[in-house]
Amino acid sequence: MPGSCHDVTCLRQSSLWKRMHSQQQHLLFDRGQYLLGDSGYTSGERLVAAFRNAGGDKDKTDFNTCIAHVRIANEHCIGILKSRWHSLKEVRTQLKNRAENQYLVRWVRCCILLHNFLNRRKDDRTEADGPIEVEVESEVQIPAPPTPPLDE
């Protein structure tokens, strides 16, 4: 998807959207969990969007304010990740194909996993500090790859 693609278009073309509208949605959301969107989205069974024109309606305005606070908190989280992992600031590429998109998704996931891992260890290192080496407290069991069949 091109970088100029609107968020709504990206969502509708994603596997998340397909799963949200399939029998698998129970795997994505627990009871009472929803995806929040701004007024550019249309509310659905699991997507709650802000009101487009709250006008003078206090309840709608209050609701939009609540959604805005959650979205601001989310933006702060993204800022924290970008301040720790500077490579996330440099993502200025157009994704030309599915492979490039998948690579970028894996990159972001790795940054999030490392961030959470280091936070749990109360470690404030960043990517600017160079390679990160940690001691694993318990031995990790890595299963051996399956043995290929012998050609006869």
C-alpha cells in the first residue's frame, strides 16, 4: 500500500479487517474490547469511531473527548518507541509490494518486543548504545529442525 493511502483504506485492505468480519473475530477481541477510530472511520460491531459532527450534543462531544485522550496516549507510546529506536524515525519509504510491507511490520514488531523486554528488566538502553547483550537466566530449549527424508 502506498504511504499516501488513507488509514481507512489501509485497514479495509488488511488481514485484521478480514478477521474482524469473519468467524475469527473472537480470537482478536475479548468481551468488551473494541478498536477505536477517529471520525474518518465508520463504527461497526468491533470498531468504535468518533462522531463526525458532534455539534452542540454534550454526550457526543464528551465521547469524542474520551476517544481523543486514548488516541493521544497511543501517540505518546509511538513517540516513546521512536525515541528509543531511532530506526523507526527513519521509515520514509514507500512500500512497493507485500514483501516490503511484511519486512517493515517485522521490524516494528522487533522494536516493540525489544522495548518491552528491556522495560521488564528495568534497562533503559537504546539502539544508539550499540549492540545489546543480555544473560538469559534459564536455558532456552530450541527444538531441532525436522530431519529431511533420505532420497532413495
